[in-house]
Amino acid sequence: MLEFVIKPGVVDLTPEVEGYIRERAHHLDAFYDGILTCRVILDAPVRHHRTGGPFGVKIDLDVPGAVIAVTRQEAENLHVGIRNAFEAAQRQLEDHARKQHGQVKTPAVHTSGEVVRIFSDEGYGFLRAKDGHEVYFHQHAVVDEGFGALRVGSEVRYVEEMGDKGPQASTVDLMS
């Protein structure tokens, strides 16, 4: 269900503008099938009749489990403002769909440890985590090509992941 909210006397909802909004809303509905309502709010400063824009466009989408609100998108041209607002709405719908399908990445957690073995000629080594377990790392995981600066006992920060053969470190960074 598409609903228009127009600030009285501020923006003229011409058939062409209404058609453009309906087209953009239809595209969102085809992209994400669960939209319950779509409210489009058009606004412009009172003096816009003499000076033109900026036009403000807000969109509120009611979807199962959430309300997606696109805050005021401003543009000198009404069509540009409408386009920008609907593009922002689509990005938020994409994020919402990923959350619904459990595809949200969890942020990487950095931990600290120390280098316990390093095989410089072969380009890899092992770290000891604070709890004592060992973590493999490859020279390509070391930030800023700092592999050559690592020594046994060097303190590092890293992100631990599960590799094919056990824990491995990515984003290894030498601590100063």
C-alpha cells in the first residue's frame, strides 16, 4: 500500500511526479516482497516557489519485524531527491533481508598473543594465545608486510579464524 504525505502548499504532486514515485515504489516491492506499507513524505522550504529546492524526501516502509525509515534526502531537483531516497530505502531493505536470512557478518574480534615459532624461509609461524593454545599464521596475514619484523616473543594483535587444519590468524599486527 503506497501512501503520500505532502506538506500543504509546498510541493505540487503532479501526475508525472506521482507516476515516478509509484514506479520507484513498485521496483522496491518487486525487490522485496514483504513491504506492508510505503509512506513517501515530500517537503520543501516555504520560499522554494521563488528559489527552487532543496526538496526533502522521506520514506517509511513497514515490513515484517521492522520499520525502515529513510531520513530526509535533500536535493535541488525533486526527481533526484526521490531517486536518492528510494536508493537508500533499497540499501536498507537489502540489509534487513540479510538479517532475516542470517547472513549478517559478525565483527572481527582482535585478540593479543605472542609469536612462539617462526619459519621465515617458509613464510609462516605460530602464535600463542593468552589461554595458551597455538594459532598458525601465514606471512600474507601480517599487516603492512611486517612479517620480516616478527621475532619469537613479539607481541601481536590478530583475528582468529578456524582453518582447514585448526585455528589460524588473519590480520596479524605487530604491537609497538
